[in-house]
Amino acid sequence: MHALYLKPKEHHRIQKGHLWVFSNELASLPRDIASGEAVQLFTHDKKFLGTGFYNPHSLIAIRLLTRKDEEPDKKFFLKKFTEALALREKVYGKEQTNAYRLVHGESDGLPGLVVDRFNNALVLQAFSAGMDLHLPMICDVLQEMLNPAVIIVRNESPLRELEGLTLHKDVVRGNRADAVQTIHDSGLTFKVDLFEGQKTGFFLDQRENRKIIRSFSEGARVLDVFTNDGGFALNALYGGAASALLIDASQEALQRADHNAQLNNFSNYNLVAADAFDTLDQMVASKESFDVVVLDPPSFTKSRKNLPGALKAYKRVNKLGLQLLKNGGFLATASCSHHVSEEDFLQSIHQAALSADCQLRMIHKNSQPFDHPVLLAMPETSYLKFACFYVTR
């Protein structure tokens, strides 16, 4: 492997556990090393720091894989996957769910790689040139280890373009027909299309948060905004909700939500395919009201520079949600934007409450589930914020 060196005084963050080396921290950026190739990293005074994947065309020039002098070969990936699987099997029994995130990038020591397991299928995403280059070997290891019926690559994230990578999705092992899987999660059943659904086919990171909705949904009229496949609404109905209204801009997502509701024998729900903000505005004007409002919007910002606009959007959507709540109702609200801190998120909700002339009492706060662990040395691995409030006027 080629050896690359940091500039003087640029090693402290890496020694504290961070896995990214930025291009301006390296003494040189060799162009004769292939994008995605494994390299060894040293301090400016030649002290070994680790092995990682190199990309001379990215702001993140090196993503560290190991602090040891070892090759990222099949044996290496098998060890990493085995460690990741052991965690998931300890925290999720087979009776609880058959769908979980097997590999959560940096948090599992595999920066730039996501692997989601859905029953007998695997979905992969590669966000770095190194992981992209090694995908065939990675798929071989996963096939031998888990023997899935199908392996799908969903490389559609714009983050890949920052690495100079193309966007695409493919079935790389097995048949396209096996991309449709049935999963169970805490008593509910979902049919998921892993080739056509959003992201890797189904959002796994709200698992524990969706179940919380059951606690205060009995007999309630529930509004689930940005519902996608209907996860929050179905949990509310499971918890005894009198009715649920599901809103999403995607007709395809609502079709999946409709099918999932029928799979679970629910009938007391309605679907609205429309822009969330426009619909909420109309509902406020019509003086509609609900006992429970759930707001789980997509990320309002992918960069720090757009943070002010994102906070305005969070304030606006939460104000609308609060205006639709009855006195003594419950607001469940989330942010999946890494660039929005928990403090900023909660402050935007507080400002929304002041504007809506109501009082909030937070009864629950949470973040990511067990299969989306956070690496303390890397704040970038923490992104999800979720809170529930009791609302009075």
C-alpha cells in the first residue's frame, strides 16, 4: 500500500477516533493512486495511524478502516460484518423484527457503507469511492455469510457525486422478484419493495419512536404527515386509534401505506396525496383538529449553509401541527437533518409553540435506534432527533 502523510499538527482529531482525513490535512495529494485504493496513513513524523480508502477527488481524502496494518480483504470484511451482526442479534430478537440495519457506516467501522437487512434480502449503499470499488468483494462476503435470496445496490444518493461516482441501482445477486419482501416489526407486518421504495426500501430508523405513538393513541383521531409507508399511522392504529389520516406527496408511497394497512386488517384510515405544507394550511383554515399529530419530514437541509432556512421550515411545520391539535393533545415531531442540532430543533419547536399560543410539556425524547449506533468521536454519525409533547392552551 502507498503511504500518505499528514501535515504537522493535523493528527490530533484522528488520534481521538475520527475516521475522516480531509484533503487539506494531507502533506500531498498524489494523483497516481487510484480512487478507492487502500493506503496507509502516517503523521508528519512517520508514526503509523491506520489504513483506509483514498480518494484524491474528494474533500474527504481518506476514510480510515482500521488502526492496524492490515489489508481490507475478504477476511477483514467478514470480521467487521460478524461484529456488526452480533450487536443486532443481541438487541433484536427474531420475534421482534426481521428487518434492521446491519452496517451503519462509520459507526460500525466501515465508513461509506450501509447494509440493510430485510427478511431474506440485503440492500447496500456505497457513499465512498473505496466502498464502491470493493462492492463485488463485499457482496461475495455477505452472500457467503448470510445467503440472502437477493442483494440490491441502491447507489442513488447525491453524496456519491461528491466522490465522483455515478448514481444507479441494480440487483447484483438473485432475482428482481425477490426485492419484494414481507417484514414484521413489533406486531405489525409490512410489505416492502426494496428496489422501488425510498432510500433502501423502508425507513428503519424510526422503529422505537413509532412504537411510542401507541402509548397515547387509544381512541384518538391521528394525523400522520409525511407518512411514507405509513409506519407511524399503523402503530397508532395498532394502539387503538379511532382513525388516522395519512398525508404524503408521493402517490406511490401512499399506495404502499394503503397495502400495509390492509395487511394488518386496518380500515379506519384515509390517504391524502398532496404537498404537506399546503394541506396543513388548508386544514388550519378549515379549523380541523386532532388528538395526535405526527410530523416526520424529510431532511430540510443537506448542508450547514442552508441551516437558517431549515429551522424556519421546522418552525413552520410544527406551528401548523400545533394549530391542528386539540387542547390536551400530543405532538410527535422529528428531524433527520444532521446539521440541525438537538438544541436548534427543540428551539424551533418552542418558537412554534409561542407562535401558536400553546404550552408544551416534553414527555419523551429519543434519537436513533440500536442498529444505527453513534460513534462518539464522530458527531456526523448522529442525525435523528425525536420528541413527543403534551400540548395545552
